[in-house]
Amino acid sequence: MSPASKLIAYLCVCTGVQCIHHLSWLPCMFTDERVFINQEGQHETDFQHRDSVLQFGKAGDSPVNPRAITFLATGSKLELRRYLDAAEADNLDCELRRFRIEDTGVLWPGLDPQEFSSWFKCTLKHTKEHYTVVGFLRLPTNQPPAGEDHRNWPPISDGQMLTTTVTMVMKTETPLVQKGLGLPATLHCQFVVDHKRPKVSVEWILQRRGERRKLFSRDGSTGETEGTGVDRGGLSRGVASYQVPYTKINLEGMYVCSVSAAPLSGTVDVGLQIFEPPRVTLNMDPTVTVPEGSEHKFSCQAENYYPLDVEFTWSETDPAVSGQRVGAPLPKTLNNVLLSSHRNNGDGTYTLSAFFYIRATREHSGKQFTCIVNHKLQRLPIKKSFILTVEEPSNLGFHLGATVFLLSSLGLLYMMLPYLRRAWRQTNQRKPY
């Protein structure tokens, strides 16, 4: 093949399936189950964690690790790697489990009644919570359905290769959604099966503080629908995303998207986390002037924030030297800071204050006091500052007191003047003897 032909083929593959040939296998943790009877005569399950490999290829390929259990996902109508967004193996956590189907008598479409199957569920999670993918793997077997009883599952030995095909895939591109109050939110959920016109049932459940609430459901067989939030037209295209029109505190929780295509059923979880940053204010102007020796309370308030986690710090710096490139002292953290009690607002948000008392001295004059507020999920702290100026005590009070005393004395003298004059006259009258 010429270099130009190779380039064209490369571009075609990357465009169609997002460079899936770069990812040929993934290390996985296979959680196996061993059921036994305990001393009380009850069935008990022992979960065994075993190293395994999820390998992509075709039937007959050699295992990349002969000593590990290999789940070979061969080419089918569904390509699991197509939904991994060209992720590197280091960014994916892979878990494999046996999957138990209910004995409903419903066969997976396209299978002959004489064909038997064992089922496995593969969960692929992006380590940075970019997406979660769930795939269902079918392993052809010569065992009848009774062999699917979890108490009689056939053992899997180390080094064994299981050649499987992918029959159904679920994905969410929003494992964690963080939104502020009063904003719309889209909780993504999509699915695809390996046959046309499947009868797929969809359900959304909100789990919050130990309670479960059904938000939406649609029966794939009858078409009966309950609730709102999902575009019914999108279901035919495999899109089952749920729309939250207006976020509120009581809508925070774990949303579970459930998809059922008998006899398979699976779920993906989408966490909705409400985040509202605080509005920080001070109870004083940017510059404050106080007389020396006076005592004052300075308060910093964080309002209408959620969730509850918030941290306050008050610091003191000297602006005259803090701007120096070399040798500038570090801010001094105040240790006499007190906190008010949390106030729960009507919308579920919180308000909290941090304050301190100070008796103004000349050493405080010119200093900058800064309130630093750190809130959960906020990358940078919020800072509010003021500069304190301390003045010498004024003599106005002394002069005012002296003036009042003088005026009072003059008034008293004016009132006593007639009596003094009368007394003087009586003293100077000529005696009769």
C-alpha cells in the first residue's frame, strides 16, 4: 500500500471510529463470584478479584497476556471502542463482572433457540469523569440455561480466553454535572443494541438522602409513558438524556438512567451537584479612620452559598512593604477571629460571618486587613480588604467641657447678681446708733 493510500485509510478509520485501532487491549479487574454453603446452611457469595484483559480483535487472536483471563471482544455490529473517545488506556478504569439474566423465556433477538449464552458486563470509567461506558458481552456456550444459575456458573481459569461479542452499549458523557442555582442541566444517557427496532424500556430515578423518586419511564412494549424530562423522539435514536429545566437544592442527588432490552438491562449513574459561590461583603468602607484607643468590630460575611463547606481567614499586611519584590514579610494571620452560627436561607443556601474585635493603636495605622473566603469546588479564594487609619485622640472634648463649665458659671453668676447687689446695699446702709 502506498503512503498516500495508508494516509487515506488512517483518516477514514479515525473519522469513523475515532482512531480505535490505537487501543487494542485494556487491563481489567474481573470480579468473579463463588457461591458456597456456610456453617448455617445458607448460600453465601465470595467475591474474588482477578486480573484480566479486555482485548479487541477477531476470533483466533493470541492473548496479549497468556497468564491472565482474556475477554476477547470480536467484531460485531457494535464496536465498543467507538464509544471510548480515543482515550488512552491509562485514563480508563475497566471492571468485568458476570451478568445474571432473569429466566423470562425471552431470547436475545437473532439467536437460535438452541444457542446458549453466558453474559458479562463491562464497565469503563474515565478517570477524569469524562464519561462512563457499559457494555454487555455475550459468550456462546453449549450449556443449557440452567447453567446460568449463579450457583452453578462454570469456573473460569487463569489464562483462559473467552471469545465474546458486544450486544448492547450504554454511555453517559456527564457522570458528574456541577451547576449553579437556577440553571438548566442536561444529564446525558444514550444506548445502542445490535439489532433493529428493539423494544427498549427507559427509566430515570432520582436517589437523594436514602429516597428514590421516579422521574420518567417508558415501556418499550406498550409505549406507555410516565413523567417528563426526556425527549420521546430521541428514544428511537438511542438518546435518553434527562433535562432539568431549573436547578434547585432539592434536585441535587444521583440520577440513574436505566435501559432494558429483554433479557438485558443496565444502568449508568449521573451525579448532579449544586454549586453556588458565596457573595462576600465587609461591614466597613475600603478605608476606615478611628481614634486611638477606641474599640471596634470588623466583620466579613459570606452570603447565599452552597454547599456548606466554607473557610474564613483574616490577615494583616503592611501595604508599604508588601509590594517589595525581595524581603516582603508574609501576611500575618489573625488568631482572634470568631464565627457566627450558620443561617439557612429559604432557598437552601447558607450565610456565615467571621469577625474580630480590635483596640486601635498607632501600630495598626496604615495596615491592610483582608478577609479571605475559600469555598468548596471554587478554584480561587475570594478576597475583600480595608485599610485602617488610627488618629491621635482629639482635644475637642476638653475644650467643649471647659466652655460648658465657663458658660454655666457665668449663668449662675448672672442669676445671683440681684441677690448680691441687695446684700451689698444692706451692708452699706447707715446704722441708727
